[in-house]
Amino acid sequence: MMNKQLEQQNIVKKLWIILGAFNALLAILLGTFGAHGLKQSISPEMLTVYQTAVQYQMSHALALLMIGAVAHFWSTSSWLKAAGWLLTTGIVLFSGSLYLLSITGIKNFGWITPVGGICFILGWMALILATWKADGLSN
């Protein structure tokens, strides 16, 4: 029973690093595409929206990497898991909606962006709570 629980904790720890690295890679690829492929085909205003999506995706990808690193020192608390899932959801909703808005010009995606922003805020709050409630270092 204990080995299965430890194995599940290790999977969760790896998950945040994988999600963080994947989102960082995706942000680099999408940023490059925006700088070289979209510059001529969308308006400067929409390019700025696109760049905002890239910046938020990258900064929150780094936060997911941090959560993965912290999970190796602290037990994987429910607050730490919540922080990871909220930040991941924030990336999908916030950055995803901005990518769609900037590329398609369809403004209906705009209502999704604030929901993603709220997920970011709640994710950072959950990380603060995870840190506050942590008992120190554990293996």
C-alpha cells in the first residue's frame, strides 16, 4: 500500500515538471511562429494580444516547473496540486483564448480570457497556502 502511494506521489511530482516543460516548449514555438509567421498576416494590435498569450504561457510554465521542484521537497499537498491544476487551466483558458482571438479575430473568445485570469489568481493563492501550510522539508 505504501509503495503504491509513493509511486502516485512521484507521478504527480513528474507531472508538474512535464506540464511546465511542455508549456515552455510550446510558448517558445508559438512565440517564434508569432514573430516570424504572423507578423505579416495579423494587425499590430492582434500581434500584441498574441505576444501577451505567449508571455503568460511562459511565465506560468515556469511556475509549473517550480511547483514540480517544490513537490520534491514538500509532500504533495492538496493545495500544491490545486495550484498546479489551476495554473494549467489558466494557461489553456487565458493564453488559449488570446491565441484564438488574435489568429481568428473572433471576439467571442474574449469572455474566456478573464476566466483563465481568475484561474491564475487562484493558482497563485493556492501556492501561497501550500507554502504556508508546509511543515518543512520532507523526502
